[in-house]
Amino acid sequence: MVLTLLLATVVHASPAPDEADPALANKGLLARIDQVRHSVSERASALVFTAMGILGAPYRRGGSTVETGFDCSGFVKAVYEQTVGLILPRKASQQAAATQKIDRADLQPGDLVFFNTMRHAFSHVGIYIGEGKFIHSPKPGSEVRVEDMGLAYWKRRFDGARRVPTGAGETATAQTAQFAAEPAPH
């Protein structure tokens, strides 16, 4: 928790090394913070890169592979599994419940964005890629594509943003293992 708060502070306002608290530098915390920040940045880049590599894959209800196509939660699950080896739950609402709530203003590439597209909360999910855009598998007859969250349709339906725990693969997997085998709702 302390490292998360410290990292958040550093990410938003990184002081130059000579301006930093000498006590932190002496304890090696600044080096560790830089390592974590670099690791988070690399992971986000890898997630976005993997997701973009799937652009054009067809939508398929219950689908979770490039060969079969994807529904929204299957797409997110596959990207996280392929990129960081993390097994997320199968349903969008379960993915929301298993991840950390964040403010929209704090969105970073690789975070999850949720929408109400079926008259219930967290019925649709995508991966935020930056600059107000996200990638997702939208609906039957469509394919994995990038959308602008600023469009009226998405603005009206936005349910929230979530962050998948960083570096806590065992914890997230243990929390979500019960959901992994369940079929998708849409």
C-alpha cells in the first residue's frame, strides 16, 4: 500500500534526483521506485501492443482466441493472459469486481474501462490505450477495434475504470480462479 501511494506520487511529480529527499536516496527507495515505474510502463506498453496486434479479429459471443474470435471480456482476458500471464475472470462484471477502482482522470494505458451497454452495470469492457481511446471487441458482426471514449455513446454508458494489480499475479489469480471456467454472459 505504501509503495503504491509512493509510486502514485512519483509518477505524477517525479523530482530530479538531486531534489529528492536524501533519506529516500540513502535507503535505495528512489532506485526501487524508478524500477517499479519502469516495470509498470513496460507492462502497459506490452498490453497495448498485444491488444493492437489483435485488431480486426471478429466478434464472437463466448470467444476468447484469435482463431475463434472474441467477445469483450474474452478479449481482455486473452490479452492479459498472453501478455502478463494473469488469469482474469471470464465475465466483464467479474473483471470489474476483481480489479482496483480508479478515477477516470487516473487512467493509464493497460487499465480496464467498463460500460453499461446491456442495461446493467459493467456489461462491457475494453482496454484503455491512452489519449481517451480504448480497444475492445464491440458486438456481433463487428471486429476488435479502437474507439474514442469522448463519443457521446461511450460517454453516456461509462461505468468506471479499473486497474489490474501490478506484480500480484498470485493474488489476482487466486481471487479470480473460481471465475476462469465460467462461460461468458454475452
